[in-house]
Amino acid sequence: MTISKTKNGTYRLKVYIPLEARMPLGIVNNNYYDKRFKTRKEARQAEIDLLTKLNQIEDNVFSGLGKEDILFSDFYNNIWWESYKAGQTTSTSKPPSRSTIANTKTCFEKHILPLLGNYTIQFLN
């Protein structure tokens, strides 16, 4: 089972994500989906949802967002931003602080998105 109880009483869900499933799920830098929940029931439901999506990706039913025609701004808003706030875009499991999140959002909204937001991910690669 991929759910374990932590020292502080929360439940940790850690699931390995295959390489081909990372982009559709919006997992950028990690091999694992790693998140903490207050109850075992919440963790179990998240595990079921994630495994369902993985099976759909494997069966080519769930494609997430298109890899080639997605705009950088859409990728930022729909995939990366929530993963970043949850702490899933780094090798550590600790999410960034509120001030770091606020500063990152300001940098993206004022500088990066106006410059790169209308380009596709394929073009930027």
C-alpha cells in the first residue's frame, strides 16, 4: 500500500508515476506523486483517483492536455501552478512558503507570462 501514517498524524500518499503519464497528470520534476492528507479516507480516495487516471492513460483513454498544442500560459495555469503550490515540483516534499508562492506568482504574472504565455510548449522546446 502506498499510504503511510506520518509522525504528526497525517497520512502520506506516495505513488510512482511512469514517465509517459507525468505530462498528462501535470507532474513535472518528480518520479512520484507525493501528498499528505488529514485522514486515511482522503488519502485512499486520492489514491483511487490517481490509479484510475494512470489506467486511463495506459489505455489511451485519458490524455490530459495535448502536449504539442498547449500554450505556456495554459500549462502554467492548469498544470504547473497547483503542483507548485502543493510542493510537487521539487525533490523535497515540503511545499513552498506563502511568501515564496506570492513572489513566484508575481514574477510569472508580471514578467514570464507576458513574454512567453502565447507560445506553445512545443515551440519553446
